[in-house]
Amino acid sequence: MITTERNTVLQQLVSGASHDELVWISGYLSGLLGQQPNRAVLPHSASLNITLAYGTETGNSKALAHKLAALGKRQKHKMKVVALDQYKPTQLAGEALFIAVVSTQGDGDPPIAAQRFFDYLIQEQPDLAGLQFAVLALGDSSYPRFCQAGIDLDQLLRQNKATRVQKPLLCDTDYESAAIAWFDQLLTGLGDPDGQSVPPMLANAPAGPAKKVYAGGITRHINLNDRGSDKATYHIEIAAPGIAYQPGDALALVPENPATLVEDLLALTGTYATQEVSYRGQQRPVYTLLQKELNISWLPERVVAAYAAIVQQEIPETKIGLKDLLKIYPLKAPAQFEEVLQVLEPMAPRQYSIASSPAAHPGEIHLTVALDTFSVAGEVRHGLCSHYLSLQEDSVLSFRIHTNNRFRLPPENKDMIMIGPGTGIAPFRAFLNERDADGAIGRNWLFFGDRNFTTDFLYQTEIQSWLETGLLSRFNAAFSRDQEEKIYVQHRMEEHGAELYKWLGEGAYLYICGARVPMAADVEATLLRIIARESGESTEAAQQFLEQLETEGRYLKDVY
């Protein structure tokens, strides 16, 4: 029986409902009773047609998608793997089961290659009522908008009426075992779609204390660029007894905001440095909060919009520093500053490829840091973390190790080709020192590039020593500004294309480290040309060759 009061509420709910709304209510109530006739649960024994679509920046999502596809094939399912930038979104409605493996880059954004797919869902709003889907998201819990691209994709697909057959999995940096378990659960028909309000599952969920924090004192701090260079690249050595990492990993640290900037903010807002404020449930002095915890140098558009609501002013959608924001759109009262603090976001850690080897440099960790210099409205400015590190000659740093299992040394008897212009040489310094210490017998070939030979040849003495001892079998350098026509590492690759292709044919591993745009893109385009030319095959065949190298774990990238 039902009480009179509840019966009245029920009658009010259903009396004006449409047929579709009544169907939905009926299904909802059936679900509460455990019948769940409309629940999307995959059949236990059926052979499924599955499309695995990946969106990636560094290659992790692609590698994982192929691994999952192999698992699906072993269970007799029909698997299709495709990149989101190659996938036609208009095909979504015809898919039997669509699984997206997507990483997050930048400020919670989807990978550049996946942006068109996201835009289609937002702008076209297709009717996907017949689509079943699941989302596996890759991210790093050290960042404020952890796995945001995957969360957004799951929401977009549901908004367009697609049916979720498994809660999205939010994966931290060590994700493979959790991802395989999630996928296996989906395939065995135990998927748990739940409602839209159910939070995603977390694999290695954000938990700061679980990630070991190291403290290390800087013992060496030198500028690798010579006098006359318009660049500054610092070699930094940190003493850290008990440090545990592998070549290919990165060091992650949160910098401090400049004291002068913090003092300017306090002066602009009439706030005392010792004033206690609450932020996310904890009390601390406002000076400490501004200097050590909050992002104040480059506010994302969502924070600027929140600031505009506080000061009740129209502010264009833009990224801007808090100091400039306060100057152009000042607070109406000092008390508003505490409201502003609540909408500011924590600083994200910055990552630097480790340039040392545990075997060759026990108890130490080395970095190669280029000072980021740029101009805003005619004023010279610097990147927050690179500038911070450029000043820390005798300081103690707190940091974590960011594990990168997708960028590891090859077996000791295998050859490797390393392409690392500028600070991209950092992990290859680690690789070479580790191979030297371990007595690895594989050959090593390094491509390096920078602006000028006389002022910008990073680690020149070490490279010359590696050539003399035979640790480096081959070395090719490109100094772009030493002649009228600029020459980059990809030009050196072209010059030695036949030998490079021969090495790959003999089983060499190929590594790229450095700027994603344009360097990594230009290098990959050059690789494809070399493979097509030397093999006598088509561009499509060259692409398949490179993809096969990736599948075999012989083509690895660490780009940023």
C-alpha cells in the first residue's frame, strides 16, 4: 500500500506526463525493483562487434587501445581500432559497441587530434539512441582537471542519448592492469551502466600522500649555453638519497610564485600577508596560499568568468594573470578578495624529463631546463617553473617521480635511434649513461639539434666522450642558425635515410623526445618519407610500417 500523501505526489507526477515520460518512469521504477528491463547489460557469451577509438597526444591511448583489442580478439570478438581523428563521427549511430580510450592534455582538454570528434558531438548533437558505449580515460591525478576529456566525452555521448554499458574508468599514470580488468568486466557482460549521477570508477585515484614526495638539495646548477647565446638552458643536479626512478621517467614539481608578484597582489587588494584565510577546508596565511599553492600567473577562461561574476563586470573570454585582472577590473571592496581566492585553482605540477641514470648517478637526479622567455604587450616575461628553477642554485626542492612506462630502454642487445633536439636530449643522456653503466651491447645513434654550434651545443663534452669510447655508434647534429638556410634534425635524418631504414629493418628501437609541434610532427613526416622511399612502397604502406613499430613497442615518443 501507499500513503495518501505519497499517492498525491505520485498522481501530480504522472497526471501531466507525456507517453515517453511515462515509459521512462516505468523503466526507472522497474530498475528500483531489480527487474531493470531497459538496463544495458551485454550478453555473456555473444561475439561482439566492437570499435575501439582512441584520442592520444603521447601515444599511450593508442598503445592501450591496441592491447585491449588483442584481448578482445582472443575472446573471439570482432575488434576494430581507429584513431578519433580518422574516425567518421557520422558512423556512430551504426556502431554495435563503441569504446573510447582518450587522454587529457593541457587544461583538461581533449587531444588535438580528437578535438574534431568532440566538436561534432557538441555542435551537431546527433541522435545516438541506438548506440552503446563506454569510456576509458587516461590522465594524471597531479593535475586539477584529472581525466577531464574522458569525463566530458562520457557526458556528451549520454547527452546525445547513447547508452552507457560501463561506468567510465579514470586512470592515473600507472593504469594498465586496472584498464584490462575494466575491459574484461565489460566483455563478460558484467558492465555496470548505472545512472548519470553515478561517479566514474577511479583506477589509482587521486591521492596525494600515496605518491611519494622526495626532498633534494641542488648541488650543481650551470647554464649549458655559452656567452653570446640568446637562450639559457640549465643543467641541475639534485642530491636525493633513496630516490627511485628509471630512465625515461620525469620529475614533477610545483614551483613557487615570485615573492614580488604576491606582494603586488596583496597591495592591490589591501590584504595583510599574515591574514588567515580558508581554502578548500584548510586555514593558512594568505601569503603562503598565494606563493606556494595557487595558480595566479595565467588564469584559465573559466576562472576569469568566475572573477567577472564576483566583480559584476563584463570581461572578455581570455587567459590573463591575476595581477593584470585586478588592475583592469578592480575589486569593488577588499572583502571580495576572499571570494576570488575560492575560485582560484591549485597550481599544476610541471614535469621535466630526467637526464640522469640511477646506475650511473646513484642518489642523484639531473634535469635539463630551458628558460621559457616570451613577450606580452612588449614586456619580456618568463615561464613560471623554468624561471623558478633558474634561480634555485642552493635550494631544497620537493618533488615526485612521474613514471613513464611507455618510454623505456630497449633490451641490452638491441640498437636504438634517439632523436632529441634541444632539451629533448635529456632522457637520452639518461639512456646512454644507463647503457654504459650496464654494459649494454646494442648500438646507439643520436640526432641532436639546436640553434648555433658555438653557443648551443648542449652536453658537447659528454657527447664527444661517448663518441670516443664507442658508446655512441653514430651522431648527427643540426644547428639551424649556422647557415642562411635553416637545418633541423629531420634534414639530417633525410641525409642518412638509407642507413636509418637499415637499422629499423635490423630491429632498432626508435625514440623521439622534444616539442610536439612542430618538431615531432615534422620528424614523423620525414620518417614516413624515408620508409616509403627506401622500401619502394606507398605512403600508406609506410604508415603501416610505422604503426607496426608502435605495436611492437619499437617506436616511442615523449613529446610535450
